[in-house]
Amino acid sequence: MADNGQGMQEIIILGTGCARCKKLESNVREALTILGITAQVEHVTDIQQIAAYGVMMMPSLVIDGEIVAVGKILSVEELILLLQKVRP
């Protein structure tokens, strides 16, 4: 499934940079590659910025401003399903 320029604009991983947060980021990037989606991926490690999202557990995943996962390392397979659902 190639990206047609529509759909996800921004994916944010919220986490302090621990191994769990890095694993989620790696899984997100792998899922995007498999799906052929180009998206901006950002890893926010600043605790004040994370707190602004209102999440208390990390890692958390935000897609286009919507928190879609909190305190869980989603597998590549789970991310593929999630990313397919949020695409128009």
C-alpha cells in the first residue's frame, strides 16, 4: 500500500528515551516501511512536553494529535493494523 500523500501527517512517540520507548519507535518505523507510508516520526523525550499530552505511562503513541496507545510497546503487527485503520 503506497502512500498517496494523504493520511497520516505526524506520528509522535512519547517517552524518556528508555529501551521500551526506543523499541516502540523502531516498531513504528518498521510498520511504516512495510506499509509504504511516509510520515513524520518524532520522539518526544521532554517530560514537560509529554505531560502536556496528559499521559502518565510511557511509551505512548500519538497519531495526528490523537493518543492511540499508552504504556504499551505495540508490536509491528499491531501497528500495521492500527495504521491501516487510521488511514482514510
